[in-house]
Amino acid sequence: QMQLVPSLTFMKDHPQAHTSPCERVCGCCGALRPRYKRLVDNIFPEDPEDGLVKANMEKLTFYALSAPEKLDRIGAYLSERLSRDVARHRYGYVCIAMEALDQLLMACHCQSINLFVESFLKMVRKLLEADKPNLQILGTNSFVKFANIEEDTPSYHRSYDFFVSRFSEMCHSSYEDPDFRTKIRMAGIKGLQGVVRKTVNDELQANIWDPQHMDKIVPSLLFNLQSGEGTESRSPSPLQSSKKEKESPAELTERCFRELLGRAAYGNIKNAVTPVLMHLDNHSLWEGKTFAVRCFKIIMYSIQSQHSHLVIQQLLGHLDANSKSSATVRAGIVEVLLEAAAIAASGSVGPTVLEVFNTLLRHLRLSVDYELTGSYDCTNIGTKIIKEHEERQLQEAVIRTIGSFANTLPTYQRSEVMLFIMGKIPIPGMHPTLPSTGSGPEGNRMIQVMLLKSLRQVTCGFQTTNMLTALPNSFLDPLLSFALQEDAEIRLLVLEILVSLIDRHDNLPKFSTISIISDISVLKLKVDKCSRQDNLFMKKHAQHLYRHIYLCCKEQSSVRPHFEKLYSLLALISMELANEEVVVDLIRVALALQDLALSSEEMLPVYNRCAVHALSSAYLNLISQLTTVPAFCQHVHEVIEMRQKESPYLLPEDVFIENPKIPKTLEKLEGELLFQQAKITEVLGGSGYNTERLATPYVPQFTDEDRLSKRKSIGETISLQVEVESRNTEEITFETLKNAIVDSVGVEEQEKERRRQVVEKFQKAPFEEIAAHCGARATMLQSKLNQIFEITIRPPPSPSGTITSSYGQTQSRSVPVYEMKFPDLCVY
């Protein structure tokens, strides 16, 4: 009995003294208990409100560091005590046990910690499964501390599936008390953040990027991000946070979401973004646009820049998957694409550049078809009636997105995109119309308008040093063909595209309105010397540009915006592409426009006549100051002054205003009110300009027979064929071919006249004459062929020398080899 007294004395001050009688019997042998158990028991105070016994905790820590092989037993015993305390609702001792576990985890970094961690995670799991919010938060905080520890040795068998599921569930907590609900949700977010930190860089752990985990983590984060959508998004930079600042669930969620995306490698982007798309679909969040745009802004700013194109490709694929969804859903996806493209780094569209634009153009076409047909078939709900204004909003969003994508591309890729879009535009007689759902001509017209608007977006800000390669015939010819269509909207779009392409020094804003400027130096125009490439471009395409400017002015449906763009086009050609020859031709075009307005044969309305006069006067005022020839400037100034006094309706200030001041009828104009071609030729000739060309009135090269088709190469081939056939008795040399191909006004006129005569001959001449002509040509052709064959193909020499055949033709008779004469170079 005397030996048991010390043990009883020990038990008096120990927490075990307050346990059951059965436990007290075991406690009598406390001195015989393992040391680690005694050390663990000693950290628990008699009153749990006193907290952890720090001195005894230091002893336990020292013992664990000295004998790391005991760590797993310490952990198991602590786990046993904690489970018992949870079951008995002794939450004070639960908190003490978790604090002790946390301190041991932070202090011990040895190879045996893995077994201790298993006990730790078992206790955390026990807390998370409890009904009490405080216990859940306590377990989460311990797990977060554990997640921040870098372990020295890997773990092959540890699983975090329960924690992902439980933390995701806590993120969706619907606890009655709002304060506790917020705390539980924030604990869930922190727990998910801890799981990600613990597993994302450890290849031996279960892959957190697997869809089974991402489908829980990402929607949980988005749920909390959406619940706090009213709060302003903020950067996770610690510099922006003040001391003890309370962070809202939405802010914490955004920080966690950014961290998750920032750790995503190339192969994990898809698994991280797919749940975002599904969440937005399931909760109909595309239509509001705001939240969807916010989500993808976070994504684009958080992921590594070289992975941006993967997100864009997923968005495009999702747009395809929703091709039969409502217009508001599709518009929401397109708006997100627009924002994503603006954020993405240059060239981030990825390797399939044209596929991006092909997808957007395809949806533009689908939207036009839906708008025209008024409905489309849905997989789940049958036929759905569409709203026209919603489809229009979608179309505008697609067009803006195309422009946004184009702005991220280098010049050479943007040229390819321009050609690609042009190839999609239905052009009568040139490009076949695109397949349609029965929308007919109106559908073709609408898709022409939409694609030209897209092209206008792509050309905004387009700058190239070589116009010849950037604007090949395959692009420029179809584009110019639209400038002659009767549809005023299409013509205006073409003019806007041309102006945007030619403006390389941002001079366009200075010519946005037509006016008479007395001194153009105030405009501070940027003018560079015309390069060799620009000269070649104008030599090849100048006549086509002049012709389309002239014929656009002849269109009766042209209104103020058309004339303003024509003025801008003339001015920019003078700024960007003008050499001496181009200046002369532009002056001729301006004078030809004046003659057009004077002509009574064109039947132009009075407004159009006054507008053409005003356009011609404004441009001649500009070009005269650019040439810096004083006499030319004086003549233009005198005519403008006379018009201001007697006929102000011939100047832009009275024509290009909201309420034009024009007469009901236009009287015949003459004398000092008109610009005189002879006078201009005289004054410019004194300055070295080509007077012969200046004195020749400008006449458009082609007639309207090819206004809907500009296949100039075929026309040239036919002309060349007629030329060769008419000269089949002459020798065809390089000079002959060169003269037949060179573009000049005289040659074109002669060629047109000759073709007319040929056509007239075949239409009116009797059949016998035509047959005789064709027979004579065939005989002559055969004769020429025989001569060629005779020269180039000889029969082999025969042993008998030269003989005469029965047909009267001579044949070569071979001679002995020793009598043959060979050139010196062949003898060796």
C-alpha cells in the first residue's frame, strides 16, 4: 500500500483524476505507462479554459525530436484522445489536442513524419465530419497549416479525395446563421486552397487536375465568386491589404482561383476551364455577360501567357457546341471571346489562326440565316422563334470580336485573314455564293454586308510598307467590284475599307469632313516620299482606283457619307501614293468629275451634281497646295472665290451639311465658275508636269459590261488571242507580246474597237464568208506547222544519199563517214 501512495498523489493533480473509476484503476499504474503517453497527458490542464500547458508541450516536442520513431505513436494516442473528447463533447480538450498536433507538425521534419501525418489527417477528418461549425473551422485551419509545410519525404499512399469533397461541400454551406455561414464557406475555400498547394506540385499525389476533382473545386469557387459579384474585384497583391482587414468570401475565392490557374501547366488548362464553361451553362450566366466576362478575365490574367490560345480554342469549341442556343447565349460567349482576345498577348491566337476566323464567320452566317428564316430547330425544345434584335446584337459582337482578334496578329497574318474573309464573300460571277438555308438573294446581300463589316474591322489600324504584296489582285479586284454595286451601304463599306488600307500615317481624321482649307499647313499632314513599291502598286492599280472613284460619283444613290469617303480616298492617295504621274492623273479625275456634274446625259439629281462639284473643288484646292505651284493655287482660289460670291451651292460648306442649301434646278455653268483644264495644263506645264497627259480628258478604261465581274486576266487573255490571230502572218517577238500586254489607254481603246468589229463581223457576215475565213486560217496554220516540223524534225540519213521520192519531196541520202564534215569542236 505504501508503494501506491506516490501514484495516488500524482493522480490527484492530473486530468485523469476526474475520469471514471475504471480509468482511475489503470491510472494507479501511471508510472508504468509509456513515457510518450505520460508526456501527452501532461499537456492537458485540469481546466481546459487554461489552455495548453506550454512547459509540458516543450517537453513533448523535445521528446518527439529526440525520438522521432515515437512520432507515430504520439499521433495515434492524440488521435485516440481527440476522438474520445469529441464523442463526449469536451471541446476545450479538442482544441488543446489540435494545437498540440499543429506544434508537433511545425517542429518535426523527419522521415517518420508520414506516419504521424496519417494520424493528423484522421483527426482533421473527424473534426470536419462533426456537426458543429467551430469544429469544422478548427479542422480546416489545422489542415491549412499542414498544407503549408514542405515535407522532406514523399507519400505514396495518402489520399485527399475526402478533403476535396468536404471542403467543396463547405463552400456551398447554407447554415442558418449568416455569420457562421460566411465563416464555413471561407473555411471551405481555404481548405481547397490548401489541398491545391499540397498536391499540385507533388507528382506522387493523386492528380488534383483530374476532372473528378476539378468538377468539385472550380464550381465551388465560382459559386462564392458569384455570390459576392457586387464587390469590386481586387488584385491578390498583399500590398493592397491593410492590417486586420476582413477579407470577403468573394475576394478570398478570387485569390484562390488565381493561384489555382497560375499553377496550371499546359496539359491542365482544359480540365481547369471546362468546369467554368459548364457552370456558366448550368446557371444561365452567359446571358448576363458580366459574370462570365469577369471569370475569363481572371483566367486570362492568371494563366501563363503562352497558354492563352488554349482558352480561346476552348471558347470557340463551346461556341460551336451552342450553335443552336439562344442568340443571347451565343452573344455572351462571343463577348467573352472579345475580352479574352484583348487580354491575350500578341500571336496568342495559336497555330490555327484561320480556324479562329472561320469559326466566327460561320456563326455570323448562321446568325444571318436564323434572322432571315425567323426560327431554328433546337435539340430539346423543338422549333424556337428568334428575336431579330438579339441576332443583330450577336452579329455586331462577332464583328467586334473578329477585329479584336485581328489586332493581336502581325501584318503578314492580318493580310492572310483579309484574303480569307474576302474569299468567303459571295460575289456574283466571281466567287460562288455560300451555301444557305434558302435565304436567297437577301441572304447573300446580308452576308456581304456582315463580312464587309468584318473586313473593315480587320483593316482598322492595318499598316504595311509594301502595298503591292499586302493587297494582291485576289483581294483588291473583288473588293473594287463591290464599289460599283447599286447597294449604297455596300459601296460605303468598300470605301471605308480602302481608306483604312491606304492611310498609313494617321492622316484620315484630318479629312473626315469636306471643306475648303485656305492653308493646309494647319492640318500638320504627314507626307513621306513615295517608295518604289508604292510606285509599282499605283502603276498596276491606279486606273482601277480612278475608275471606281469616278463611277461611284455617278451613282444616284450616293449620299453625304459616300462623298466624304471619296474625298478622303482622293486625299490619302495624294498623301501616301502620289508621284508626279499620279498627281497629273488625280487632277484629270477631278476635272472629269466636274464634267460629269455638268453633263445632262447622266440624269443625276441636283444634290448629286452640287455634291460632285463641291467634291471636285475641295480636292483641287487640296492638291493645288500640295503641288506648291503658285499659278495653280491662284487659279483654284479665283474659281472658289467666284463660287462663294455667285454659286455657294457648288462648294462643300453649303452642300455637306444637315440641311443642304441647294437650288431646285441647276442652271448651266460656265466661265469663271469652272476650273479650266487648259489653264491648269498651262500653269503646271511650266513647272515640268506632263502637259500632253494633262490636256487629255480622263475617260474610264472599261465599260459597265464587267461591273459585276472583274476577271481582268481572262479579258486580257481573250484580247491577246484576238491580237495574235489578226497578226498570224507577222513574226511574234518579245516586243510584240510586251506591247500586247502593257496597260495604256490607247491600246485599250484600239483593242475594244477591234473586238467590236470582230463580233460584228461574226454576227452580220454570211455563213460562206465566215467558213472561208476559218478555212483559210486553218490552211495557213497547217502550213506554218509543216514548216516548223520540217525545220526541227528530219528523217535519219540513208546510205544512198539524197533521192527524190514519188511524192516529189527530197530525202537525205547518207554519205560515208569519212566524207562527212564535222565542226572542229566535235573532233578529238
